[in-house]
Amino acid sequence: MEKMQVQQWWRSVKSRLSYKNATIIVCLFNTITVLLLLQGFFFSSSSSSIASSNKALHRHIKECEEIRRAMVPVDLIRRVREITEDEYVGTEESEAKDVKQNAAMDLVSRLNNYRSYSDSGSTKALEEWRKRKMERARQRSVGKNGTSNSES
């Protein structure tokens, strides 16, 4: 019997409750909530006892902030920044030297590896080519010097 009564009650509630009615109920609930929040916001700040305690709290916070600012070692911080900037510039120069030195060492090791892996025939041909180039360059420089001396 109880189940039948509950089912009948639920059917009657379902028939009365539509989306329109549910929307109206939710809107009324939201409106009442907003009004209560606005009332609490406006009327609580206007009371004199709360306002005076808020002023005292605000003054205390300002004083604490001023004390904290006075305790900050501004000169020390400025000096530390200067030292770190100087150190950064110094390390930047040494890093540039290190990079150049590393590149040079890398090239030397590459050349050594190339020479060790190349066969003797290609090495001899390379040496001969280099000697011919040097000889031609020497002859050109002697020719230029000779022509410039005879013109003078």
C-alpha cells in the first residue's frame, strides 16, 4: 500500500513539475540568494564597530608592510647584482675562448684522424699538389717583385 501511495504522489509531482516550473523555481532561489548576499555585503560594512576594526587592521597591515620594506637590504642586493653581472661578463669571455679552443682542438683531431685513415698514395699525391701550388705562388711573387722593380 505504501508503495502505491508513493507512486501516486510521485506521479502527481511529475505532472505538476515541468521545465518551465523548474526554471522558475531555480530563478527564484538564485534571486533570493543574491539579495541575501548583497544585504550582507552592504550592511555589514556600514556598521561602525566593524568599520573601526577594519581601519585598525588596515593601519596595522600598512605598518607591517613599511617595517618589512625597511628591513630589506637594498644596498646589499644592488651590490650582489653588480657582482653577478661582472662575473657573468667574465665567464662569457672565458666561454668564448673555451669555444674557440675546443673548435681548434676538434679540427686538429679531425685532421689527425683523416691522416691516419688515408692511404699513403693519396697522402703523397696531396703533398705533391701542395708543393706545386707553393712553387707556383713563389714564382708569381718573384715575377711581381721583378716587374715592379724594373718599372721603378
